[in-house]
Amino acid sequence: MKIAIIGNFLPRQCGIATFTQNLVHAISAAQNIAKDPIEIFVVAMNNNREVYEYPSIVQYSINQDEKQEYLDAADYINQAGADICILQHEYGIYGGNSGVYILALLEQLAIPFITTLHTVVKHPTFHEKNILKTIGHKSSLVVVMSKLAVEFLVTQYKIPASKIQVVQHGVPDFSEALHNRVINLQKTKKRLLCTFGLLGRSKGIETVLHALPEVVQKFPDIVYVILGKTHPNVKREAGEEYREFLESLVEKYGLQNNVQFINEFLNEEDLENYLLNVDLYITPYLNEAQITSGTLAYAVGSGSCIVSTPYWHARELLAGGRGELFNFGDSKALSAILISLLSNPRKMNSMRVKAFTYGKKMYWKNIGETYFQLLDKVINEPAFLIPANHYSIPVITEPISMDHIERMTDAIGMIEHASFSVPDLKEGYSLDDNTRALLMVMMHYNIEKDKNLLKLADTYLRFIKLMQMDDGFFHNDYDFTQRFMDEKGSEDSFGRTIWAMGYLIQHAPNDAYFQFASNIFYRALPHFEKIISIRAIANIIIGLSHFLTRYPDHESIRQILIKLTKKITDQYNAEKEPDWDWFEPILSYDNAILPLALWNAYAITHYRDILTVAKNTTSFLEKQTMNGGHISIVGSSGWQRKGEAKSIEGQQPINAMALVMMYGKAYELTKDENYFQKMYLSFSWFTGNNDLFIPLFDEETKGCCDGLEKTGINRNQGAESTLSYYLALLTLKINTSVTAGKINSQRLTLLKQPVITSGKNRKPILNTKTASFIGVNI
């Protein structure tokens, strides 16, 4: 069995590095229960390009903030012939927002992997939650170190309990601990108290210092050892401020003879020696949100007498009389407990025995064998080799929530921007967003027939009427003081309004709406042929195609559609080159709206030359955005010029929406299965199949984030982004319910077919996740 392990590694000084080294040795020692030789190599994480002199077992390293190195590491693991991988996951050791870069590595792995979670947050941020959900769903098994972590993973992160395993944090073999402890304690005249670990404010060591004066009065011979260096991240941000604060408390209370700072990162042997000399071990952490504590595990394993605050891991490990608990920051309670225990050696010894007995099963020998058995199970049971649904596309039959749409809509109309999920009223309103909002609620109404949606439609129609000028053109910008912020709106906003009016003319729920849309449409008609922007023209064409679907014999409107379509195709013919099948020398925003317009024009005219350009440019966009099923949209930070690489920073939902609509219309007209599949695959950009492999849709707010940046998601949830998401989702619903029929696995397995292999003789196993990521039970 060849195993790759990803995580920090010694000589990098941190708990994860120590854990990973111990895990390597422990699994290697399980050779006695293995049928075949065990071979392990490590892919180590470097912090801010620091250079470490790793041992030979570290065959590859990744600089934390270099995203490309994660992809290179995945390629290395795949080519190294590993059968399985173990990921050590902790926030802060991987690059990007909350460590999002690790998802790119995991996406590229061609072997199954197990994840060890060192932190499980009860109330995670958007990034923390979605990163861990993705890791959990892609992992064959997830290992946690406490039972409470299982509950969090199931309830907060929706990871099935069946794939979660509780394996305690490993500790050294302290078989001789009680015997050695008695000898060591008899040698010293001091009573030793100790806390060890990397220092930071969350450790709460000041609680102990506040408690010590009262204890020292009764036991003047005690020495409290604060063992450990300042955490590297803390030191980088605040230097030695916390240590200096603690030193000032020692001086304030006159504890210079009773407190000792050892500013070192100890190796395991030295640490064991300290633990065997300690009378009382204290973990005074300041809050409950600590799901795993390696230092506490070591103290239990060594049979220490332990006093702790009731953080999650402590409540679990110290149950049954294995330790004493006191409330967070409660120095008086700690004083009383310390005095009581130091006065009662028999009770202290009883606590030691209970901790020592419990700690035996945590010895690394036992942990290594448990991990080996889990690895063996994953490799040899095919069910574990099939990746779970990790894109989490909503079931298309599920009701659409209007929560964020309603939040963004007031009595005037749809508010343009949001600060996170809170509408930013100071930014005002735009015609662009209100016409999109009208289109979205009318598409939704035509599926659900929910009359509450018409109340929203009334608001958007009222705003559109307000924005139309006397000559039939439109303003675009309106502020919260109810003033027009422009003399004349953009051509794009004009085009989008005609699209919405055309849709309403075709699909009006009543005559009043039909008459309203017709009035707006005809007043704007004189401007149609004056428009220059090809995206605005594209939007008008789509609106005209809706109009002509209702009135196919309206010859003057038909001629306008033909003329506008010719403007776009002429521009295509002027710009196209052998490797550039496009309308402009640049790919920028809302790109797929141009082929979408041509598909709509072809539906009306049936002209073959229009169809040819629609197909060519659709194919060109596919090549620019899809690579083996991974969706990468051109970013707004630089766009993509002819002959140059595209920017991937600032990817925006409007581009994904246009892709979904383009493929939806292409499928409607051709019934080509490839277009149907690409429609769904394009939508998966919203739900995690993107360059960071993290969703933009926020399940809590029901809004869509504003974009995909270099290191994470732009968490603002403005109108354009959320409307783009729902317009794309409604396109799926319409195409599936009206033209696609029943979704089945045979139709969807072509979407993405990486293979998972394991072992030299194992055949590739088809990845069936593509059938399930749509959200359909098969």
C-alpha cells in the first residue's frame, strides 16, 4: 500500500507537523497487520516560503499562497503511484480565504482520500462551511477526534454520519508513566504546575496567573511552567505582546519565583519528561470552541492530574473523573480547585489513574493500526471509491426561495447593491436590475403560477415606467432620494428592457400586463435600429424573438430583427480568425448573450448562415470556458484579448447565467444532447465547479455572491448576481420540464468522467458523481 499524506511536517514547528510525523510512524508500524508492504511519502506545506530541512520522507512541498503549486502537487501524487491519500485539514495552513486552495488539489486527485479534521467550527463563516462541506463530500472517509465533531459535521455541514469515523488524537506510549512519575515526583521538592503549547490569547494563561497568588499563600513551593513558543501567526501579527503581557502579570503579583517561562518548541522526548514531572496540568482556554486539543490528549495519555476549562474536547476527554473543570476565565474557582487538589494527594492520584487507563487506547500504536484499517477498507471496498456529490446543485423540482429577492426589493424597486446580504440603499437602483428582476419573476410565475410573484412584478413594472423618458429611451440610474442620476441610460440597459418587454408580450399573465409591456415596447421602438453596442443589440434581438413568437406575421418587426442580427454577424465576419471565432477582439462580460441572440434569431428566421455563426461561437465559448468539465469563466480583471491568456480573477455570475441560457436555447432548437449537458455543467459554476471549487450561492441567505476572486468569494450579494443565479436556475427548470423529459444517469454521465484508480491491478472505476450532482435521485 502506497500512501500520500498532505499536511505540515517537522521541522516546521506546530502541532499539525508533530501529528503528521507521529501518524507516519504509527501507520508504518502497522506493517505487522498488513498483507503488503506499506510505503508512505509526505507532501508538506511551507509557510510563507520559509525553507525547512525536511527528512527524505517529504518528497514534495507546497508554498502556502501559491495556488499553482497545489495543482502541481496533485499531479505529483497522481504520478507517484499512490493508492490513497490522507489529508490533514486545519484552517490556516492552506492558502486562499480559509484555505480554499486545497480544494483545487483535491479536485485533481485521481485516487481516493481520507481527511483528518483538526478543527470543526460550530458557527463557520461562508468560506469555512463550504470548504469543509466540499472536503467532506469528496472524502471517502472523514476522521474526527471527538464525538461532538460528528454531530457538527452531520447537522452543520450535511456530511453523512456513515462516512465519519472517531479516532482519538494519538499520544506517545506512556506505559511506564505511573512508575516513573512516582520516582520523579519524589526527587523534586517543588510542586510543578504546567501548561504547554504554542502561545496565543485564546490559551487563557492569564486566568492561571490571576489564580496563583491565593494558591502560593498556601503552597509557596509551587512552580507554574508555561512551556512553548508564541504561535507563528500570533508572532507575525503582534510579536511577543501576549508573552510580555503575561510577564507583566507575573511581576504585578510578585510571582517571579513561582512562574517559569520556557520559550521553546520541545521535541517529544523532552515533552514527555516534563509531563512525567508535573503534579498538575492546566488547560485554561478561554472559550468552548475547541473540538480537538493535542496538548490535552498528551496530558491524558501521560496520566497527568488535569484541571481545565470546559471546552468541547475537555468535556469529553475528562469525563468520568479523569479531570476537574472550571468555568472560562474564573480565576477564583481555579484557585479553589488547585488548593483542594494539592491538599488531597489521594484524589490527585485517583484522577491520574483514571486518565492513564483511558489514555492507553490513545497510544500511537493503536491509532496507527486504526488508520491502516480505514485505509485498507477504502482501497478494497469499491463503494468508498465513488466520490460523493460535491457540487450540490439544487434539485430542479425544489421550490425557489424569494427571500433575498424580497430583501433587495423595496417600494421603489430592486436595490442594485448589497453589503454582504444587506441591501445598500445608498447605491440606489438601476433599470438593468429591475428589468432582470421582472424577467426572473415572470419566468418563475410561468412555472409556478404563484400570484405573490405578481406583486413583485408590479413593483418592477412601476420602476420601468418611471425610467422611460419622453422620447422612449430610458434612464438607468436612480438614487435613494428619488432622483435620476443620469441624463440618458446605457444602451445595454435599453436592450435588457426590450428583452423583458418582449418576454412579457409573449407570456403576459393578464391583459393589463400585456398592454403595459406593449406600450413601453412601442414607445422605445424608434431607437431599436440606432443602437450601436452589440450586447444591447443582442438583448433587443431576444426581446424581438419573443414578440415575433406571439406575432409571427408582424413583418416590420421581423425586418428589424433581421437587420440587427446582420449587424452582429457582420461584426463576427470582420473579426473571426482561424483560432478566434468571435465577434470582437476581446472576451469581456455577458459574452454568451451574443450567441444566445443568434440562436433566438435563427428560431424566428431559420436562416442557415445565422445558425452557422451561432454554432461556431457557441463552440468557441465552450473551448474558452470548459476544460474536462471544469468551468473557468473569463474574469473582469483584464478580460481576455485575442491571442492572450484570459484573466480568471473577478469571474461574474452574469457570464455563467448567459452560458446556461445559451446552451438551453441551443438544446431547445436542436435537441442535441451535448447542449443539454453543457447547460447543466455551466450552472455548476454557481455551485462549486469553478476555479476555486467553492459555491457562490449562499444557502442561508438564498442570495448569490458577486464574484470569484483570486483567493475566495466576493461575499456581497447584489441584485445582478442573485438574479443571474435564479435566471440560470429557471432556465434549467424550463428546459428540463418542457423539453428534456426525465433526467437519468445515462444522459448525465457524459458531463464529467474522471476515473478513480487504486492499486496496481485495479481497473478504473467510473465516477458516477455527475449523475447525482444535478440533485436527482437515481
